[in-house]
Amino acid sequence: MNRPVATNPPVRALCRIALVEDQQEIRESLTRLLATFPEFECALECASGEEALKQIPQSRPDVVLMDIFLPQMSGIECTRRLKTLLPEVRILILTASDDEETIFPALEAGADGYMLKQATPANLRAALADTVNGGAPMSSGIARRVVDYFRGKSRQRIEIASLSQRERELLNLLAKGYTNRKLPTNFP
């Protein structure tokens, strides 16, 4: 029996994209690529976070395609500020960085998805459609890091939960700033 292949829901008529990318060659390449997607148009190009903060609130795009490494203000800080100004705007990070020092701060700042620049045109198109429709697309390697991070947190909770009552009390005192030499007199 043939099963239907899952597809992204269709994007409503012409979705407006704002592109925030400091490298002109990449910006032009992405603009050309977006022009090949009939459901998207590049409505705005910004070369810096500062420029984005001035122009995006006036333009009101449907999705912001944001690089992280921008000249002065990072894409993470720009994302944070844009989400304060326009909470409804969808922001898809498109960057070369796949390390935890950028992934988690970007998501915490309000990014709605995180894709790597090495994504194929088809994957980028699907990610944009997913973002417009309320999804949270991520490159598979990024999703793996997020899953591993939360699995690690789960293991930490299990390890703490398996401590004896005395070990938990001691851990609590250490968290309050006590040292081995200065434990309360009533601690056994």
C-alpha cells in the first residue's frame, strides 16, 4: 500500500521575506534563490542588525531570514530586539554556525527556526513554508544537538533524583554557599 508523502501546507499568497545578511555576495545569491520560489518574494534586504531594526518594523515582512554573524550587532541580539518590537514576526536563522553557543541563545532570543547555510534550496524553501505556517524548522544536525541537550538535562535530573536524602541535603547546603569546613553545626 502506498502511503502519501507528507508535504508542507501551502503558503498563502506571496509571502514577504526580509533578508538580514552582511555579506553582499551571499545576500544577492539568496535574493536570486528566493526569486525562484513563486510563493515568496524578497521584500527587503538589510546588511546589518541596525539597518534591520530601522527597516523591518516599517516593512512588516512575514518572515525574517537572519544571519547570526553581523558586523556590530549580532543576529541573536537583532532577533531579540525585533521580537520585542514585532512579536508576531517569524524569524528563521540562516547561518553557518552549528554550535551550542549560537543555537540556544538564538532560540532563546525568539528565533522560530534554525537552518544552516549549507541547506539545499528545497530544504530552505520547505523551512520558509514551515516557518510561515507556525512551524519551527531546524537543519537535522541542529535538531540532533537540541535533542542531545535535553537528553543530557534529563540524565542530570535522574542522577540528582537518585541521590540519598543526606546527599541531597549536602548538595542543597553547598548550593547555598556552605563549604566542607563551614557546614551548619546541626548537620550530621
